[in-house]
Amino acid sequence: MLKQESTLKMAYVDRGFGLKQLNGDSQLQIRLFKKFHKEYITLEDDLRQCIQSGNYSRAHGYVHTLKGVCANLGCHTLFRLSDLLQTQLLSEQVEAETLKSFIDALDGTLKEINRLVCA
């Protein structure tokens, strides 16, 4: 069950936008939030490993996929930072501040989603 939005202050997830994208299907939104959390909980470690080993192509793929998911779920901050990080990964010139901002937004988004779906 999804916690009542009115009791949670949301900085990273625009639940209303996401519901519009899903034609108001809140059960589908719950399933997608759970899948998002499961799939992206290890992304920070995966990205750091890719960048450290010079596998920018794989890191780019992770971020590209995440960006698309964020666009549909209403995770606007993480979407914008994914776009910026994706560009830097393509040029293989990742700025530490960009990566930090991305990781912070990823962490905040995961925490909000966890609070939404876990009562």
C-alpha cells in the first residue's frame, strides 16, 4: 500500500506527475516504485566501479536507462542530473561534483520511494 502523499514531504518524487504518466493507475505506480528501488539500490556502486575501471560505455547505459525511468515516474531532479552525467560519461570526463550531486539525488529518490511504498 502507498503511504498518503499528504503526510510525506517529497523533494525528489513528483507522485502526481508520475500518476498522470500512468493514467492514474496507482497500483502500477507502486509496482514501478518497488522495481525502481530494487533495480537501482546498487547503482552507486555499479557506477563507481565502471568509472574506476574506465568502462564509461556501461556506465552511460546505466544512466541512460535510469533517465528514461525517471522521466516517466516524475523523478525530475534525478532526471536532470542523469542527463548531465550522461553527457559527461560520453566524453569520458566525469566531474566529481556532478557525480556527487547525482549520487545524492539517487539516494534521496531511493529513500523517498522506500518511504512511499513501505508503511
